[in-house]
Amino acid sequence: MTWRIGIDLGGTKTEVAALDPGGALRLRRRLPTPATYEATVAQIGAMVEAAEAEIGEAARVGCGIPGSESPATGLIRGANSTFLNGRPLGHDLSARLGRPVRLSNDANCLAMSEFHDHPGSGFAVILGTGVGGGLVVNGRLVEGRNRVAGEWGHTPLPWMTPAEFPGPACWCGQHGCIETFLCGPALARDADGPEARDASTLPARAAAGEVRAQAALDRHVERLARALAGVINLLDPEVLVLGGGLSNMAHLYEALPRLIPRHVFSDSFDTPIIQARHGDSSGVLGAARLW
């Protein structure tokens, strides 16, 4: 084994981590994500080089991104950091660093991190600025023929009510995507109006008795239960792992086991629903493990 470096390219922050040949985490740093493509490529290159200078070794590099690399063109598509779309990020990072760089969706990297520690089959969910998923079967990442396996956030919210239909317009060009209902900014808007983007205070506000905050959280978890029931009905994974900023909301782990069975096509439901064990480091650790 050799040293491995992971990059987690997020909408607001970019993180680097280095794993030694035994797989132990030896370094972790983060910086704000730049607002342009060129600056992002330059920053990732500089972060990798700084990490290698600190560990004193060259490393293999994996990068988690908010989108995926087209197998047809090598260009990024489906990224909610839209300046990445249509750009040859893998090629440009490889050229910048002088070696191959492996890319995968950030939810796939979450899955790689979580199921590396506990080999098996499961579905990992990101609930953050965007919504996505990653699928691992028998300890191996499944990306699919078109590299879109797990793009659960861009399927329609199941069992929409008349008030929900057809759903908000999504940046991807569709209406009613799961992401438009379940991402952090959507939850914030539901509680506090169209200009709101930060949902982090809602659990505390609800606990303090704020009716508006509690109502938004109740709508959100009920929609999440419907969306996850669709995953159960299609894949029936051994475990569901929740990651991303919204996964820190403790009420999800009490409410979802109660709400999901209403929509599962089975007479029983006992799938464990757990929080990502590495928190917001899961993505960067999974990126390093793409090698």
C-alpha cells in the first residue's frame, strides 16, 4: 500500500485528508471553496502538494465532487456547483498534479467511507446543500453503466399530495425532485420564507416551542420517510446511512423508523437507520479510498 490523499470538493468548503499505508488518518485540512472553475483546480492542486510536503511522500489522489463524470465525454455533469458542469475536471486535475486522479460523486465517497469500516451492502444518503445517495453491494461501490447509480435526489418525491404536486422547479430542469423538498435550503425556505437558506437552528427553535419550526421539521421528515421508502422498495439495503448537515438532526432517527413502514411494500420493516460515523469527514475519507 501507499499513501492516499482524498479531496472533498463541496459547495462551501474543500477538504483534504491523507491516509497512511495502513489506512490511518494522518492529516486533515479545509479551505473555503473558490467561486470559479480555474481557481478550484488551482486550489485542489495546491492542497494536495501541501499535504504531500507535510507527509513527505507522494500519494494517490481521489476526489469527491457534487456531480459525476460522464463516461461518454469525461466532462462533469449534474453538479449543483454549476461552474463544474461541462468541464474536464478529472483531466485538468491529472494534468495539474502529473498523475491519474480518480473522481466520484460525493455520496459515493460517503458510502465508500462508511462501508469500508463495515463491509456489506447499504445505501448512504447525503442530506445537505444537495441530496444524493451512494450504493455499496458486498463491499463494492456500484456506480452503474452511466455512472448515475444512487442519484436518488433527482427522482420525483414519491406519493406527492395535491398541495405538493408538481413540486418546485429544480436546477436540473425537472420539477418535484427529492432534492427540492429535502435539501437544507428547502427546509429553511419551508420554515422561514423564500430567502432563507440555513436550517441549522430549526431543531432548537422547535424544542423551544416555535410552532412554525416544528411544522417544517414534521413536513420534512414525513417527506424523507416517503423518499427512503422508495429506496427500500427498490433496493432493500441492509442499512441506511445518513450523512450531510441535516443528518445531525436527532429527531430523524426516532421518527423515520415509525414513518417509513407506512410506505414499504412489506409486512415488516427493521432496516437500521444510522448516522454517518465519521460525520463531515466521511466524504474526504471515502475519496481517499477510491484507490
